[in-house]
Amino acid sequence: MQLKKYLADKIVSRTMDVTQLNINVMDKDGVIISSSDPSRIGTLHEAARQVIASGVEIVLSARECKKWSGTRPGINMPIYFESVIVGVIGISGSPREVIPFGKAVRMMTEMMLQQAYLTEQMAMEERSLSFLVQDIISGTLDPSPAVVQSRGELLGLDLSGPRSIMIVQSAGTSPWTETLSRRQWQAKMAACFQHSRQVCISAISHNRWVIVTDLRHCRTREQTKAYLFESARRLMNALVPAHYDSLIITMGNRYEQVRELEHSFKEAQQALAVAECFPEKAPICHFEDATVELMLLATPAASRKRAVEQILGTLVHHPELIDTLHALFAADLNLTIAAQRLNIHRNTLLYRIERIEALIGKNPRRFADAFHIRLALEMHRLQAIG
């Protein structure tokens, strides 16, 4: 652990707040890197070099200061980190005044050093995890399975089992870190999964997170999908109360090898595109449940426009009849349920269906016609979205 200037400045500021005494912090070479007297920064403190060499604190009187260049009366104490001297802290003043503060100041300094080290370690671990997730979803992992496994082990992860990718996105403009730190958000989300310590979570933008799930306990495809939906519902319950609106969670397929997860990520991205264009697929959408919508999104806009014109024709200028069709299909062609949802009499619904058939020459109650009409309706909706 290196005693850096930003930490030395913090030590000087905190110590002055507590003691109102003049403070110097020297690095392992005895050079003053922070001081309550800025003019002394960058100068050599010979007594500090002696403290570093001997490991013993030195108390200097006014007479003894004449023997040491760059010194003033006071106490100079070694700063230890894991039994190694990393610097020296000096308190200037009459030895009788400063010695009582010496032990407390040294203890506070070493505690701050330990806290800074832990903070750096946590930040380094978070960056390493972020880089790992980025390599996973971009397909840039090392070709050696042993290297990938070792990389995971350094973070406490076993990357040998089946996993999948989940994307969590908020449409809100507020950053995720507004109420909690990024690490706290990660812990909050990981707790929604069965093996939380094996779940990798990384923010890839201010409102989008990628989750690398752990699926070793799921034996079948059905179990996997049920578990992912259950975890997604837990995420919704955990995150929505935090004022994030329009939360969307999408999932890619399960893959047995971690290097295959780039495909799961692309699938989750495609499912996200579907959920954004087709609200009924939100807020939780699995790639497997978005096949038809993906086909529609992949169809060129010009082709969609022609299909709408050929199938729906002038029906697009009758919003009431378009809404009727949506309600009818949402009710699985059940007239009673559709009429209830539209808040109209069943006979009124039948009359509207007759009008639709007269306008486009297709009966929405016949399977073949209904199939074409439904596709055209979705294409029409995509046109409206732009």
C-alpha cells in the first residue's frame, strides 16, 4: 500500500480538525507530501528518514532540531500498514503538548490507511467484474478455458456451469446511483437469485444492467425458464419501489459454456427491442416468447407498409374497428370476453366484425384470415411507432 497525496491531505485535514495542531505527512523517502504549512510540501524531513530506518518514533526539542535538516520541535511517528512502514506523520509543537495526542493521531492515521486500502480493493474488484462481464457479452474472453476459470476464481466465481444473460433496464432518466451506491444496487439485485454470490452484475449504462445468472441447480429447460421468471419478478418487486418507472427485464437462452453467453446477450437485447415495441410483452420477456415479434421487426419497413395496405386497406382509418380487432384477438376470439373488454353488447361486436369483413374481405373469426389480419395489425402498430 502506497501512501498517496490525496490520502495524506485527508489525514492532515482530519487531524487538524481534531487537534488544531500543525501536521506533516512524509512518504517512505522522508519527503513531506502534505502539511498544514503548504510551504513545507516537497521538502526533505531528515528526522522522518531516521524514523523510517529505525522504526522508532522520535521526539524533538528545539535544541535537538538543530541536528536535523527540515525539522521542527514535536513528535514524528512511523505509519504502518500490514507491519510495513509506509510513511511518517509528524505533529509540530512543544513535545509536552503534542505527545499526549501522538498515539491517538497515529491510530487514526493507520485506520484511515486501512479504510482507503479496503475501498481501493473494492473498487478494483468491481472494475475487474465489470471487465469480465464486458468480455463475456462481447465474446472476447481468452480462448483458454483454464485462463477464464482462473479469472473467475480470483473474483470468487465458478464459471464452469450453465448460465444465461438477463438485461434490466429502466426508462427513467434518474441515474441508478441516486439513492444507493452502485455496489449496494448490485447486492440488492444479486439477492433476488438463489446463488447470489455466483451471480455477476455490471452496469453498462446509467439505466441498464447486465446480469450473468447461475443455472447449475436447474436441470431442465422448463426449470430454467421458470427460475428466470421467478427471479425477474423478485427484481421487479425490489427495484420498482425505488421510483424507477417502466422497468423492463429481458432474458436470453441458457448456454452450457461461458464463452457462448455472447449469444444469450444478443438474445436478451433482441427481447428488449421487442418489449419496447410491443408493450404486452413487457415488463418481463424471454427471447423464446418473442419469435413472431422478432420476425416482424426484421421485416423491412417497406414490406410492412405494403402488407398493411394489402391486408387492412382503408380499415386503418377506422380506429374503433382497429381497437375491436385488438380486443378480439386478445380474447382468443371469444366474443363474450371481447365485448366485455370493449364495454359493448355482443350484438354490437358482431355488427363491427361484419363491417370489418365488408371493408377488407376477410373474416377475423376464421383462422387463416385471422392470422393475416393479426400480422398486419402488428405491422401497422410498428408503423405508428416509427
